Amino acid sequence: MKKIKKVKSYLRKFAKNKSFKKVTTFLTLAAIWGFYTLPALADDDDLKGVMEGVKATFGADSTFIKLLYLLEIVVGVYTYHKTKNLAAMLGIIFISTFLTYALPHWVFK
């Protein structure tokens, strides 16, 4: 019986701790979120036919990518003009190369 009282005493002290309250609040919200999204994880894939449209809109030959490259060049030239920093111009090359490689290999595989 004496051990039970000690355990209760430790639990009371632990429950008064502010970090314990934050952790229990987080775990409660995480459990609620997990139970709320669980049925959605077991459902059929509603977006299985959408990838073709995404490739057409954001793919390598799309107008969006061409406008994105143009916007990168304009922003890079403007930034270079204002700061006279060569890193702004190198950023255009880096981002363009990254997007050219990343989109076909990582996004649209």
C-alpha cells in the first residue's frame, strides 16, 4: 500500500509539470487526427488518373515550365542588377538544372 501511495505521489508531481501537459495535449491531438484520417488511408485511390493531366500541365514541355524559366531569368537579372552579385546569376543555372533533372526523375517517374 505504501508503494501505491509513492506512485500516486510521483504521478501527481509529473502531471503538474508543464511539459507533461504539452506532451499529453500533442498525443491526444495526434491520436484524434490519426483516427480521423484512418478511413481515408484504407479507401480507393481517387487520384489514380490525374497524373497525365499533371504531366501535361507541369511537364518538361509545358507552358508553365517555360514561363517559370523566363521568370527565373528575369528575377535573376534584376537581382544581379541591384546587388552586382554573381551568385544571383548562378542561381538561375542551378535552379534550371535542378528542375530539368528533378521533374522527370523524381516527380513524374
